[in-house]
Amino acid sequence: MAGTSPRGTLLLVEDDASFAFCAAEFLSRRGFEVAHARDLDSALVLLAAQRWAAVVTDLDLTGRQTRDGLEVVATAARFEPRPVIFVWTSSSATEVRQEAFRLGADLVVEKGSLWDLEARLRVCLAERPSRVASWPGVESVPVPGLTAGSEKTPESASAWGEA
């Protein structure tokens, strides 16, 4: 990993090696310092090892519908400073989304465009400037329909494309 500053690090928790490689490479080329955990155990070790500006986790880290990404969310939410926490999943079940928000997720989005993930990360990180001062371009990335200060709650999920 390129650095240990809590302001410039992103933990990507994803069991699909090809997808994780693509996402990490994409985000790294855009100025993010990305570390990758393939499973719950390695994610918990990395979470404890340092502070993260952002944590992006898949919901199911085993391919068996275990929803162990929720444990990643709950663990990350206990740290101070608290990282931005995204659940990036292929599940669209409302109860799963509500549980992720209850445990501390800032946003739950369906897997899709890496461009969209980057834009949403930058918006959420811009709302927390003390955590991301070293991230390039955070304060100046325009994202149509997303503005700093917008509420991201289960009730407002439709405004964020999660309904």
C-alpha cells in the first residue's frame, strides 16, 4: 500500500478477484490509495491496522448469500474518525439496505459503473473534508443530481438511485 495517512486511503472489500483488480486499478489511477481485502477476516485485520478515509464493501464475500459485508460495515462504523462507508452490492432487497444503513453505511448502491462509484465517493468525501484533504479533486468534482449536504438515509434512497 502506498501510504498510511487516514486521509488518503480506501479499503476495498471484494471477493471477486477480477472485479476487485479492475476497481482498485480504476480508483488508483484517479488518485485514490487502494488496499484490497478478499474476505471478512482480511478486511477485519486491515480495518484494525489503520484508519481509512473510505471503506467500500461487497455485501456477500463468500458467494453463499452470507451478507458478511454487513460485519465490515458495523466494524468500520465503530472507528474514529469514522470512514465513509459504502456497500456496493448486487442485492436490491430493501431489508438488506435498511440493515446496512442501521449498521452505519453512508450509501448502499448496486454494483455498476466505476465512474459512478468514484463520483459518489468524491461527493461523500467532500462532505468530510478533514478526512480527505490529500485526495485530489475531491472538492471540485461536479456530479449531476448529487450535492454536498444531501441526506443519504433509507428514506431518501430513491433520491440516490437506490429505490
